[in-house]
Amino acid sequence: MEKKTRVATVVVTYNRCAILKDCLEAIFRQSRPTDCLIVVDNHSSDNTFDYIHTSEFLREPTAVEFPGGEIYESAFSIGQERVMIHYIRLKENSGGAGGFYTGIKHAVERGYDYVWIMDDDVIPDRNALEKLVDFAVKEEELGFVCSSVFGKNGKTMNTPAINPRPDVNGYQYWNERLDEGVVGVESATFVSVFIPAVSVLETGLPIKEFFIWGDDTEYTLRLSRWYPCYLVGASRVVHLRETGTSLSFVEEKNKNRIRFSFFLFRNTLYLARKKYFAHKKLFPMMCWVLKNSLICLLMLDFYKSYIAMKALLSFAFFNPEIEYVERK
């Protein structure tokens, strides 16, 4: 009898309970049910904790403390399928990077074959997971596969970067499997990314010190250095981000986004310094950050200018180590 492929779905959330409900409902509606749902709560201060504990899928949970917080475990039935529920509440907000680090580590330690990861504002189509699994299980080597992402307006967003590497004949080969509805990519955002556990064991975990922004780019680029990676066109999700357009630091009005842009600049400069990008060199990236700082200064937006300059001055001292996970 063929062994069943076991999938753990990781959702990272922080203070967005209403959106989280929609995300979890979409996960529970999947045509191919997940075998485990891991919700990593970055110490939300809204009613996320109460919602999880009063929901039908977390009944009489078993609570276990660990150094970073608490894990509540239970089980939930979807038709004839039994889904394990793991709600991990962290003691403090570790950002998206820390949340995915924790969730992926938890899934791989517990022996799941694949990890499907997403933010709490992602709504997967009913067959999104099925399409990812159908493709992934046929591959002998795979870094990750990701879904096609669309905004609330139906326009494409979070588009992954095409794999630009040449084949032995000198031509790029990202299109070699278009007849299967897949495209070769080298990086993606954590908006429906499907990763084999064996790839995590080989390449390590996301860098939690990134906190937010760039952790997904670093991790998927790391995976694609080792293994082929693909976008599966038939797997579709909707990303409910507030704005469906690309981000602009100069035009940004959201105070939290402005404050967290420090991590965007610092982490991007780190990636350039470590030569993750084939087309983005360190000096031009430093000029890009300095340009943003000077434009904001001329606009008399001193706080924004400070944020960019702080990142420019601090990235050289940012040297996190990649951590690895072992099966329990």
C-alpha cells in the first residue's frame, strides 16, 4: 500500500482575527484536505486567542509550554479526514520571519512530508493545495512550488521572479515545462509556498532575525540555489493585502509600514551583500536606499529619512546564522 503524503499547513497571524477566519475557512474547504494546520500567533492583542479557543476545530486542546510560548494541540474532522490542529501562541511578536521559522520548524520536526505556508490574509481557491501536491509528488528534486497570486481586484500580484539561469546551451530554461502549466522561478513571497521537508532539512530554516520583509526572498532564493523551483499556474490564491499595488516607501502613509521599512532596507542590503541577487549589486542598492532617504529629507519628512539612513548604517553589522532542524 502506497504511503500517504502528509502535508502541514502553516498560517502566521498577528492582530487580524477577522481575516484569519476567512483564511482558515478556505483551508478547511480544500479539495485535498491538509493533514495538519499550524497557526502561529505572534502574540496578537486582539481577540485571536479567544476565537481560536472557542472555535469548533480546537476542542479540549492539550497545552504544552516551550521556551517561546505555548502550543495547544487538538484534532478536527473534515468529512472522513482527521486534521491535527496546532495553535502556537508566541510570547512576543517575532514578525513574519519568526512566525514562519517557528511554524516550519514545528512541522518538519513532527515528520510531515511537505509544508504549505501563507500569511493570514491569503484565501486559497478550493483546489489550490491539490494542484500543488499533484505536481510536487512527481518531482524527485524540488525546492518549492508556489501558487498564482491575485489581488481582490483580480489583478496579478506577488509575482515570483523567473529563474534567469542559462542551460548548458546558454539559453534560459524557465519555460521548458510550460506545457504542464508550470514556470521555473527562483524566488517568491510567502503567499502560498509549498516546500518539501527534505529541502528544509538540507537548506535550513528561514532567518528569523529578518523579522519582516525579505525573509521570503532570502529563503526561496536559498532553496532555488539547491533545487529546481516552480510556479504552478493552476493553483490560485487571493491576497487580501490592503493595497494591491507595489510598495513605495516615499509615498507610504501607514505609520507601521514606515517604521518596519527599516527591515526592508536592511534586509535587502544584506541580500545584496551576500550576493543573493544576480542583477542587484550592493553599491547600486546602497544608492537606492540613500536616494529614498534624501528624497524624504527634501520633502521634510525627517522620520522617513531617518528610517532609511538607519538601515544604511546598520546593515553591515547584520550577520544572522542559518539554523537547521532535525526530525524528532
